[in-house]
Amino acid sequence: MPEQSPTDRQETAQVPEIGTLMVDTSRDNRVGGFRGVAGPYWSLRPVCGGYEWEVKPEHARPADPMERLRAENARCNARSRGDVL
């Protein structure tokens, strides 16, 4: 069986819909909303505001229900404090 190159794997990775909460496993399971594709990377943005970051698709996975709940709760708390999102 031939070895797949990173670009072959990226093409087989299904690109999520904009806004889908994703977990970056290369950054201590940081959760962010999917913003789009930037070359070989996916762009994610923190749910409570902040700068976007890029992640390799093989290091990103959809957030599970508990991770989504925590992220949405953090977003609501940030809004109630008046933080800029």
C-alpha cells in the first residue's frame, strides 16, 4: 500500500462548515470555531474572541457535546462581562 503524502490526506479530510466548533489536539485541546481553509491549514477562532490560529487538518477534530457545551458557556459568560467577541 503506497504511503500517503500530507496533501493526499488533506484532500480526503472533510472540510467542516463555517462556525463548526473544532478541537485543536496539537494545542492542548483548544476549542475554536472553524473559519475556513488557508493553504494546507484550517483557520480556527477562539469562541470567546481573539486571534485566529491555523491548525493542520490531521490535528483537528469536531468538538464532542461536552466540549461544545463548555465553549458555549464560556462565550455566554464573556458576553455577560461585556467582553468584545
